[in-house]
Amino acid sequence: MLDFFSSLGSTIMTPLYFVTSVILAGWHWVFTTIGLSTDSGWTWVLSIVGLTVTIRALLIPLFVKQIKSSRNMQVLQPKVKELQKKFGHDRERLAQETMKLYQDAGTNPFASCLPLILQAPIFLALFRLLDNAAHGRAKGVLTDDQANSIEGAEFLGAKIADRFIDYYQGAAGTTWHVGALTAGLVLLMTLTTFTTQRQLMRKNMPKDALTGPYAQQQKILLYVLPVVFAVGGIAFPVGVLLYWTTSNLWTMGQQFYVIRNNPAPGTPAFAAKQSRERKKGHVVTQDPLAPEAAPPVVRARQQPKKQSRSQRKGPAGGRSAS
């Protein structure tokens, strides 16, 4: 059984090693062609950044699908709540009716997970690629010379393959530069992971979505996920830390653009966009999740009180005293 799963894992990962190494080697060739040193740490760092940008650019269609699905789900929340009130006693029927509602609206509730799910094996492939290169072993299309180049490449006083755990355990050749750089990159990766999640929850989530059991789970993940990355990050090579941090920065920029220009209904970002449109004199799009504006109160015109003839003439018959 273990041999089967090992063979299955190898079958899945081998194409990813190939794709990841092709992109990495391709960017390395580009930077060496324009004059950077073949074995320079900066050349390999820029190649990793190029790899990150390439992968994230390829995932843009999935990100757009994720955003559309998220928007549709939020617009459907009032109808979902109606179903919960109607079928709350029957969970199976509630699940069926909710899925039918999503299908009729052309929305897939699992679409929001696709970019992260697809990035996970790529992340693992890059981790294994650099980890093997750290020991002079080539994977994918990387040659032995390229693996040896990655193994010896230095970046800001540390090697591309160095890890914080190596410094902590006192591995040979690790200096305080290694500890400082790897610790700083772990903290930066953790901070950017937290910021991207918080940005999405604070700016592009309606108030209704911030309450209830699901929202509590999201809040827990907001704080737990960065801790998991921080703990696991001590075993990540410098190259992997750079990849994930660059990916987080890309996500932050991408989310900022989408949230600003195409915010989800019923969110602070949507209200902010409406405010900007009003200032520019544009026609403001009605928020489908905003409560309907109260109709204007029409007050009946107050009729003057009926006065007698003597009251209309005033004192002394309306003649002023001489």
C-alpha cells in the first residue's frame, strides 16, 4: 500500500518538477543573458521571483473566477438565509436546496479554494526542487551544474538553500547572517500571509458574512494559518521563503486592485467606491445587498386655522389708533 501511494505521489509530482524547473531555468537563462553572473545569488533570487510571477499570472483566470463566485455567493446570502429559516430543521433538505440555488445562479462555492489548492503542489514541488539542489541533487530539467550553482549561491550573507533550523541547530557553515536573514524572511512571510487574509475580510466581506459559525472559523484561520506558516517556515530554504513572500505580495496587490475596482456588494469597499463615483459625478450603482432606502415621508400641507371676521380685521377693526 505504501509503495502504491509513493508511486502515485511520484506520478503527480514529476510533471510539476518538470514545469517548475523549466520556468526557473528559463528565467535564469534570461538574467544571465542580460549580463548577470551565472552563479550569483541575486540571479537565482530574481529567477525565483520570475517563477512566482509566471505562476501567479497563469492563475489569474482562476482568481477572476474565484472573485466572481465570491461576489455571487454574497449576493445570494439573503436567499440562503430564507432557506435556513425554511429548512433549518432538515439539514439534508437545506443542503440540497442551497446547492440548487448556487447551481441556478451559476455559482460554485468551492471556486474560492481553487487558487490555493493549485498553488499547494507547486509550492511543494519548488520546496523539493530547492531542497534537493541544496544537497547538489538535480530535479526536473535542472542540470547537475545548475543544482551545484543553487547550492553555493549566496544572497545577503546566506545561501539560497539555507534554513533557519540549520542555524538554530548549529549546522556547519551557518553564521548569524543566516539566522538573521532566514528569521526575517519567516516573519515577512507570516506577516504578508496575515495581511492578505485580513485585507479580504475587512474590506471585501459584508457585515452579515462576519457573523455566525462560518465567520468564526474564518477568524480562527486568520490567526492560526500565519502561526502554522511561521512554525513550518523555519524548515523552508531561503528560496522557498522568497517564493511564498513574493506570492503573498502579488496577492495583496491583486486583491487591492479587484477590491477597489470591483468590490463585493454590501462591503465597506463597495461603499467606498460609491463615494468616489459620487465625487466624480458618475451614476452610482445600487448596492444589491444594501437595505432599501426608506420612502420619503410625504407630509400633508397644513391648512391655516379658520378665523372669524373680527379676528381677520385685527384689533380695533384693523384701524390703527390715531
